[in-house]
Amino acid sequence: MKNRFISWQLILFGVLAGLWGSYSLMKYWALGVVWQIGAGVLICVLFYISGKLLLDLLARGIAILNRWLDNTSIEVLLCGSAGLIIGALVGLLSAYPLSAMRGAGNYLTIITFVLCGYLGMKIGSRRAADVWKMLPRQLTGSDRYTEKHDELNKILDTSAIIDGRIYDVCQSKFLEGTLMVPVFVIEELQHIADSSDNLRRSKGRRGLDLLSKMQKDPAISIRIIDSEVSEEKEVDMKLVRLCKRLHASIITNDFNLNKVAELHGIKVLNINELTNAVKVVVYPGETMYINILKEGKEPGQGVGYLEDGTMVVVEDAQMEIGHNLEVMVTSVFQTAAGRMIFSRKMREERSAGIGKTSLSGETLQEVNMYG
């Protein structure tokens, strides 16, 4: 509607410009009616096209300025403005002796004034965080509340969204604060969903469906933020810059992004680490019931899984596929793929040596050590 209104405005002014131009040409040249109408239409079209281009450039410049202001913190704006004023004053004082010089003195004055102002603004904006910390200030109750809850904000990475377990973690009420999803992360998900590869396309669509599901859940606080990091091109570095700017932590499953964020001093919440932390802890000698699902790599082994996905390898259980067995843990190994539990069947453990005949011909009986 806005663009249509601007177009009608330009048409109106274009018609007026065409009439005025045609009337002005009549004073200098004796043109016929056809030539007058043609000149008026030509002036109208040229005025409309040039006005449309100028307005589009102006709207684009305003949009860029608004985006820059949205992505720039108040500390950078204030310190940059203060640096510009101080630099302009220093440039004015430094350029005063040069103004007395003849010839090139005027040019040197302008160059010194502009250079000092630019350096003041650049230094103020680049060192804004340090200058802001040096200023004495007393936090009010609302400021403390804002600072406290800003640290609870968490930014979701693409890998954590595609993984899907973040929804269950949010349902468990262990996460506090607001989950924020940048627009460039959604654009990356959309790019993955439009991939020609079936696996990548299904992952991207699953991530978009999960975001829609989380937005509809009233128990989850999630917000889409339109914050662009123009100085970075890669999504990982954009996330790191955005976390530092918003003082937020990041939720990811990406190993490389995890390390890069830690190097920049950003708090990282890795869902894989959370999964390993909440797995059932077992020790050698403990007993458990396990359902044998398949054969193991070694001959005679059977493999089952706990509820958290931990693999349990049972010796001499290859013929017990589909049965529930009581097993005793013999050892636990931590591998790159996760934790593995090795065990053996309790049935053989209990029946070993009972009812068998010794070398002397006597039958062995079960001994109750506790009477």
C-alpha cells in the first residue's frame, strides 16, 4: 500500500512537471500541439523514473540505517558520538594554526578537522565497552533484573534445532530464560529444507516443524530475532558475534562451534553432554534386566540397550535374541560413540557348579553362606 501511494504521488508530480516543462518550452520554441504533448509526456516519464529510483535508494538507505541502529548497542552509539564531538574539538584546535597559512592552509584545515573527527568516532566506538565499564553507575532494581535475565537468554543453533531433543529438554523445565532463534538460522534451515539431497531435505523440514511446534507451546518461551551480523559471512561466526553482543549463551550440538564459542568466552549448552550426564550410572557387580535385540560383533555375544540408549553387550547370549535376561555388569567402557556396558548372564553364574559331579564322584550341593 505504501509503494502504491508513493507511485501515485510521483505520477501526480510527474504530470505537473510535464505541464510546466511543456509550458516553458513554448516560450522559446514555437511547437505544435503534438510536439507539446510529446514533450510533456516525456518530461513526465523521466520525472517519474528518476523520482522512483531516488525514493528506492532513499528507502534502502533508511532500511540499512535502521538495521545498523538495531544491531548496534547503546554503548557504541553513545561512546561513538562522544568520540566524534571530542575529535571535532581537537581537530578545530589543531587546525586553527593551519588556517593562518596561505595557499594550502585551507585544505589542510579541512583535512585535519575531518581526520580528527573520524578518529575520535572510531576510537570511541571500538573501545565503547571499556569506556562504559569505567563510568560510575548505580544499578536500579529494574536494571539488575534486566542484566540477570539477559544472561538467561539462549540462542539456538541449527544443529540443536535439527536434533530435536531441545523440545523434550524444554518440556522438562530445566531451561530458564528465553530461547532466541536468529533469522539467519531460519534461512539456513530453509536452505537445507530446499536441498536436492533427501536426507538433508528431511532434516531441514524436521527443524522447521520443530520450531513451529515450539512456538505453539505456551510453556516454551521462544522468540525470533531479526539481528543481522553483516561483518561475518559464516553462520557459526555470526552466532558467536551475536552471543557476545546480547550476552547470551548458545545451545548447539556442533563440536567445532562448541570449541570456538568457548574460546570466545561464551557459555555453551551442549545437548550431547547433557545426554551423557543424565545416563544411568552402573558399576561392575550390579545386576539388571536387559532385552537381547541382536547379535554382537564377537561370536556368542548378544546386544541390548538401556532406556537412555546405552549399549549393553552380554556374553554367551547369541541364542537369547528376543528374551529378557538378568545380567551382571562386568565392566564399563567410555568410547567416542558413547558408553558401553559388558555383562554376563546371571543364570549361568548362579547355576555354575551346582548339581555337578566332582572328580571324587560326589555331587556338589549349593552352599548358603548366610546360613
